[in-house]
Amino acid sequence: MPCDQCVGIEQEFGRREVQRQQRDYRRKGAPPTTRLLIEALLEAGVEDQTVLDIGGGVGALQHALLKAGASHAQSVEGSSAYLEVARQEADRLGVADRIQAVQGDFVQLADSIGEADIVTLDRVICCYDNMGGLVAESARRARRRYGLVYPRDLWWLRPAFAASNLLLRLRRRPFRVFLHPTAAVEAVIAGHGLKKSFHRNRGLWQVVLFSA
């Protein structure tokens, strides 16, 4: 992740925005696409398994899987505000002692991050320009399941993403969004021996689970 994008993530997902998401999480639970990925993982089985949640936000995936019987979770998150809120929610839900949180760019930290039974990236690929590095390093660490929520590869989303980035540029904000081709994402995943076992489209998003 370029330094500008690291700074951009801190700005876009700062304290005010993250606290708003925390309030939504407490009122309504995880967003629909996150719930769909959680349900797919629970159906596949999570008992006594380890979790690596990359870009975990307020921690909805980690919390749900730990409450369902996963043994331990590691969170790698670029936003310090997200990490703080995720810690608060883990304390509230009684799972904080089973989560290890690390702040930073996952690709840069990858050599220090071990494997896990379940690896998840919920709305993360679209925040990262180096899709190949991110997907390869994360898929390599998935022993059993690899779960993603990321934008669908729709032609009309490309001008929408371009317009969003233009607006960000005009506002002099370094954060950018990326629409990576589904075929390219899946080719990297397939290269690590993972096969698609679940796929659902929800609006702009696709929820996908791969299994070893």
C-alpha cells in the first residue's frame, strides 16, 4: 500500500466515521454482506479454528466467529480508530482475550503473520492498489477457508469509481478506491489451491468463500 493510501485510510476511517459505524453495529449488528459471509463460514464450520481477519473494521467477523467457537483471531488493520473500537467491542462481547490486534499494511507485515484456518477480507480489496500482493499473501495463509467481500466487476462501476477518485483528488484527500477484475482476483486465489465453494451477489458487492 503506498504511503498516501495509508494516510488516506487513517483520514477516511478516522474517529468520527468509525464511531458512527460502531453505533450502527451495536444497533443493527454486522452489515448484510458481512452477515452473509459469517453465515457461509458458520455453515462450513469454525469450531476450534483460528482466524486471520485483514482490515477487520469494528471486528464484526472476528467477534461472530469467536462466539461461534473459533479458538483465536488475529486482526491486521490499517486504521488506528478501527483498532480502538474493535477492542472496545471485543471487551463488551467478552472475546478480547482471544484476539491479537496489529496495526499496519498487511503486505508489508506479511512475513511476520502466520497461517490461520480461516482468512477473511471484508471490503478490503477495493481499498488496495496492489491486489496481486494482497490476495497472494493472504490466500497463502489460509489453511481451510478464504472469505472475501469485494465489489462486483460491473462495467458501470468503473466510471463511478473514477468519479469517486476524482472527487477525492479535488478534496485533496489521498485515499483511493479500486475496482479489480473478478477474474484477476480469482486467478490469484486459484494459484494457491483454493476452490470457490460459495458465491452470492448483494447489490454492488459479491460475497465469496473459497475452500482448500
